[in-house]
Amino acid sequence: MKIEQIFREFERALENEYYMELAKKEVMTVPLLIEVFLDDDYANSLWAEQLLECISGENPKLLYPFF
């Protein structure tokens, strides 16, 4: 793995942590992530799916009201 790839993976992990914390604090974060997940843009949809999986793994109660 190249250094750039490692840095991007590290950045992505930090970004996921930020959004998971935001989902805990802001009620409307999860519905917005669901909208992005349902979007036609594959890259954004995949990102939102992975983020929703991370959130459900850490605190599934945040997602229960929306599914």
C-alpha cells in the first residue's frame, strides 16, 4: 500500500468518526445520510452506506426510528 493510500484511509476513518459523533448530536444527520444512500450517484451512495453501517455497529438505536 502506498503512503497516499494509507493517508486517504486514515482520513476516511477520521471522517467517519466525525459523522458518527455528529449523528449522536444532531437528529437530522441520519435522515440526510439515508437520502444520500438512496441517491443515484454510486460513490455518494456507497459512502453513505458505509457510514450508516458504522453508525449501526456502534449505536443501532440511532437508526431504529428511520428503518
